[in-house]
Amino acid sequence: MRIPAHSVCTAVRDDIVAGVYERGSRLTEEVLARRYGVSRVPVREALRTLEAEGFVVTRRHAGACVAEPTEQDAADLLEMRVLLEPLGAARAAQRRTEAHLKVLRGLVRMGQERARRDGGEDLRSLDGWFHETLAQASGSPSLTSMLTQLRHKIAWMYTVEAPAGPVQSWAEHGAIVDAVARGDAERARALTTLHAERAAGAHRLRFSGAAERVRTSQRAVNMSGQRH
């Protein structure tokens, strides 16, 4: 397939998250350039970005490889999400625009309707869209970027079971939006904390025994290979 050069990073990341490239597998510039129909230059740039994000590591004698996160790495991501999403909601209560509120309320309406009809995959997509919009409403590009990276990594490392009570889940979304609309930062933070903690229980690791498979030197190699 042929894609624009500036989209190579997104394409490679999406394929890593989808499992097209297995953990630990090599990512050669030549093969990736052929796959995406671009030159090796945007591929090289994409690999640097993905290394900084933690999706790729550079190994001696092997070059770029898909990272092999440990179970602790995966657990840390959920903990970080529980800390950062409430911060984003509190900021959204202070900085949101009417356009943000319109989108959030529309998503809540659709989510609640489909939850009553057992929306399945539609609900999962709406949930992702909701949290992405809530992060954008924080008015903080750096926080939005961090939350986006967390969502990508969590999707890579975990499968998410359908919530036992989707109607309740979307009622929680609605309550968060109400707090954001009122400008009540502390209530938005508290409600989002409870929602994130409950949602974390539905995540199941896609891999097992990862800690034993990861080479102890990998983290050091990854950190030394990052570019700022």
C-alpha cells in the first residue's frame, strides 16, 4: 500500500498495536519502505519517533525491533491513565469551549442509546472518541498528546472486556460532561477518577510471561536510543 510520507509513523504504530508486527520482531527500513510505498527517509524518521514513544527499541546487531514491554510496564500504563485522565477532565472544566461541549454531549447521547441496544464495537469506538475529545477540551496539547500515547499503548498491550453495565458506564460519561459544563473542576476530577478505576478492571493483558522474555538490557538500550 502507498501512503503519504507524513503518515508513515501513524501507519507503523497502528500495525504494531494491531499485532501485524510481533513483539521483538525486526523492523527493517527496506521492508517497511516497500510495505508503505515510501522512501527509507520517512521510515527512518518514523522509527525514531516510535522509539521515543516506547513502541520500538534499537538492539545491537539487530537494529530496530518492536519493543517487548513487561507486565509491570503494562500495569504502570493503567495507573498513569488513572492519574492523568482526571487531570484532563479538571482542566476541561476550566478551559472547554462550547464546541467541545456540543461534541461531548452528542457522544453521550449516542453512547446511551447504543448501550440500551447493546452496541458492542460501536460503543468501544464511541468511548475512545469521548475520551479523546475530553482530553482535547483540556486545552493542553502536551497533556492531550500524553493521553493519546497512553491510549495507543494500552490498546497494544490489553484487550478490553465489554463493560458489565454499559448503561452505567455512559451515565458516568454524562455526569462527567455535566461537571465539565458547570466548570466544576473538582467534581469532574473525582468522577473521572472513579470511572477510570472501574474501567481498568476490564483490561486483560494480551501477553503472559512477558517479564521473563524481556532482556534486562532492553530498557537501557531504549532510553539511550531516544532523541529529544
